[in-house]
Amino acid sequence: MIQIEKHQLEQIEYLLDQSAQGIHFLFDSPSIRKILKNPTENLDFFTLENRNRIQALLSQFLEKKTFSDKARYLEKLDPETYELLLRSYFNIVDNSVFQATKLKH
């Protein structure tokens, strides 16, 4: 289980909120466009193998204490792993936006 400190949780919430508004601090726009040009929904993305990798990647990403540490972590990833993390991150952003805007009765 991941132990997230309060300031780390606040960082993640801030990142997700900014990303929901189209401001992406940690992912560069050309990479986002290139990777998401092919929608994740069109891929066999959430396989069991990928889910295990995603969980490990997100854990390592979240463990980084600062935005700079997170950025350095992303820079060191190979292209396939970077794409996996980027797609996972934006899936979380999409789901967060969807949950925040869903009408509740």
C-alpha cells in the first residue's frame, strides 16, 4: 500500500486540477499530442500486465516528494514506460473531471 503524505496528496490534487484545466506541468504538449492522438480507448491498454506496471509506476511517481523530483523521474523513463504513465495519468484526469461534473440527484 502506498503511504502518501498530506503535502504529496495536495500536490497530486493540484496537478490533477491544473491538468483538468489544460495546464500540464510535468508532461510536455508535443508528447501529449503524439501519444493521445491514438485514444487509449482504441487500445488494449488495461491488460492485467499493464495494470500491474501502471500500479508500480504510479506508486514510484507519487513517492517523489517535489514537482522537480517527479519531472526528473519522468525524464528518465523509456518511451514505452513514459507513454504508459502518461496514458494512465490522463485516464485519472478524465475520470476526475467526469466524477466532478456528474449530475447528482
